[in-house]
Amino acid sequence: MALGRREAKQLGMWVASKVLPTSPGHVFYEKLNGLLAEADFDRRVEDLCAPHYAQEQGRPGIAPGVYFRMLLVGFFEGLGSQRGIAWKCADSLSVRSFLGLSLTEAAPEHSSLTRIRKRLPLEVHVAVFTVVLEIAQEKGLLRGKTIAIDATFLEAHAAMKTMVRRVSGEDWKEYLEKLAKEAGLEDPDDEDLRRFDRARKNKKVSNQEWMSPTDPDSRIAKMKDGRTHFAYKAEHAVDVDSDLMVSAVIYQADDPDGDTILATVTSSREQLEAVGAEHAVEEVLGDKGYHKSETVMLLENPLGVRTYIPERHSPHGRRWVGKEEGLREAHYRNRRRYRGNRGRALSRKRSEYAERSMAHMCETGGARRSWLRGLENVAKRYWVTAAGRNLGVIMRALYAVGKPRRLQRGWATVFAIILALLAPIQRIFRPWWRRVVISYHRTLSRLDFHSLCVLGFYAPHEALSSTRC
């Protein structure tokens, strides 16, 4: 075969549609489209969005099903920005097929996503999450009896160097100049200010004094990697029996966990009741940050929820004099529950399922860094991302594939067969092996689902274990 050479070609004025390149499509997106078509996703979403559009005047807009599918692509492809999503949808033939775009039809631009997001309220985005949760209920995957709650910080689209004081409006440089003059420095330049700032002690900033002028809803918080940044708090409620998220609420970063858990449990119960789940939050699992005696009592009565929340160590003990009636009894009932064998087992499940949902959404789903401003805008995007995560769980249960880029053949399958043969041996070293898996979860997440099932890192529910593992 002779060597081919690339030559400059003049584009023709007219091209026949039959000679345009076609794509066989992606198997994952084809299966996902079939799942959405079976649930009548597009019609139901259009009914939800219809009240927010004009009935007769104006040109037809982008179909709501295309808008929400583009946001789902952002999760499945790990894209955080709308520009990246728009570029992927315009560039990939398989993604265009998933959106239902013809070869001669232009993909929506990122500005279109902004306009649609502003037009549709938060309630519509939450309703789309409910539609996906209903699909899981129809497939017999959702339980809803025991939910694990945990929170993580999302980096806001605001820089710390632009923060200003809430009362006076002065920025950080003006604040340093005032401190330098009080310390005796006359007419300091930028280098003097930096040197003075490095030498200062007790350098702290408070959300009561400082704010971001571009994103007033964001709050100063310490991120997972130790950096201080403007952030939001995302609180997940995960059904430990099915690994499905039943709520994903966005709060301000300085909202205490002991208060937000009440709103998250209420939101989870509303979602489960809306889809007709078998249970509606009977048990709640949390870490030490969620323990508050008043909250435990409110969860028991009037919500009727059993709590398994470990308490912080108190060197001086508890004092109940002058406290509300019933507070002491609720506190010790919670202590007996989480210290029992069942409580310890549920605590391990909480760590596994809640942390996994955060890894899927924030680390590999592109949601750790928010490119939107405002609590409502961040919440709109995050609810749809949570819906994409639930679709991944449903797809994994039906087809053993949770994302389009999951490895399915090759060395991963061979590795799974070897591990299946060594299953009796790996049970002996399970405590050590689980520590290795958690330490290197980013590397091991590239294995296919069968491998992780054998490792014991996933805990398949009944429907999943009866089909694939």
C-alpha cells in the first residue's frame, strides 16, 4: 500500500446527506436512551417545563429533553463547565446521537444552557431527579429504609483575593494598608504589604466580616485538600440498600451539619413518598459532625426516625439540668443504638456508600468545582448531576456498566477471573485489602464492575446480584 499524503481540499458548496460520515454510536448511550424512552422521559420532562414557556409566540426553543441530556453528559464524561459540555456535544457523533441531533443540525451552545437554566426554576430540576428515582423504583431497586447522610464542600466560582468586607466594602489590600499604618509602616508598597502579611499572626477571616462581591451566597471554608476557598456545602442522602441517592441538597458552607440534617431527611422522605417507595426513611446514619442532642430528639419525634449517629467525646460529661424534657432519653437511646453490633455494621456502610457517592459525583463526575454563581444555580446543576449518578447505578444494575468509559474487556476481565479463583483467600486478608482499595480508589476505579464486585468494594443489592455478580 502506498503512503497517503494529506492535501488541502476545497470544500464543496453542496454535499449529499448520504455521503456524510455516520457513527455506530456508543453502546452505553444507546442503552441509556432506551431506558429513558421506556420511561417516557422526554414527554414527562416537557410537561414539567411547559408552564415556563410561551404557548404560541416566539420561535421554538431547545427541547427540554436535550437540555437535561446535555447536563447528564457532563456527569458521564466528567465535564464541569458548560463550555466543555457544549464542545463535547458538538464534537462527538455518539453524543450527538444520544441527544437526537441529526448530522446537519447544530448542537446547542453553552449560552443556550444558561438561558434555559434561568428560565426553569429549581423545582423543575428537582422534579427531573424525581423522575429518574421513579425509574429506579419501577425497576425494583429502591428501598429507602436506611439512608446514609454525609456532606462535602464544592469550590465556588469566586476568588479569595476579590473578597471585601461586608460593612465597609474595602478589599484585602485596603485592609492590609490600614493594619500596616496602625503598626507604624508609612506609605507601604505592595512588597511591604506582602512581607507584613506573612509576618502577621492569627490571620483568620470570618464569614461574618468578609464576602465575595461576585458570589454573595458562597462562604469561606476549608476544602478537602486543605486550601481555604469560597465554597458551598452539598449534602448527600444515599439509600444503603441500593446505593441510590434520594436527596442532594445544596447549603451554604457555614451551615452546621446538626441543623441541615433535618432538612435533608425531610427532602429524602418527600422524594421517597413521591415515587411510592416501600419505605420512607426509617433509619438515618451520620458521622460525629451530625450529632446534636436536640436534632436526635427531633428526628425521633415528630419524624419517627431511628438515628445511628456517634457522639463527640466530652471530657466533662453531659449536664441535663434545665434541658428540655425527653432530650436525655433520646440522647442515650441513640448511644445504645450506634454502640451495638448493628450500629457498628451500619457505620461501616455509611462510610462506604456516602463517600462513594461523593467520589462519583465530585471527583469523576466534574462537580467538585462549580462554574456557576448563586446557591440556586449551583443547586439546579447539582440535582441533575445526582440524577445522572442514579442513572449510572440503574445502568450498572441492568447492564453491569455505570459509565460510558468503563473498561469491559482486556486485562480487567482477566484480573476479575483471577480474583474470582482466589476469592476464598482474599476473605482472610479482607481488612487489609479494603484499606488498600480505599487508599488507591482512584486507580482501582478504572477496573470494571465485575472486578470490584469480587473485591467486595461494591455491595450489590438483590436485583444486581441476581443478574451479574
